[in-house]
Amino acid sequence: MTSIYDKRNNIFELQSMLRRISFLEDSVRLINPDSLFGSETTQAVKQVQQFTGIPVTGDVDLLTWNTILSLIR
């Protein structure tokens, strides 16, 4: 079972990666990590999905997660 603390850490990590991507790709909005998966995070995820050509859902599925990881490596 995943605790709320673990989920917030995961969201913070995702947001930090999205922030790094925004410095490299102008079409991804700059967000401030806050550990909450709100509308700004959803929009940034959609923007990454859009510019990488994967289905735009706003959800972080395995394909989206792997794509985000590959962009920051």
C-alpha cells in the first residue's frame, strides 16, 4: 500500500522533471513543484505528450513516464 507521503514524493519528483523539461522545451509550461497533481501539472503533462507525439491524456501512464525520463537523461 502506498502512503500519501509516498504519493506526494512521486508527484514532486514528476513536477521537478517537468520543470527541467520546460527549460529545454518552450512548449512545456514552467511549474513550481508543490506535490499536488493539479491543473498546472496536468497541463504540463499534456504539453509533453503533445510535443513528443504520444496520446494526449494528461495521465502519467508508463509510456508518458518513460518519455519524461528519456527527456531528462
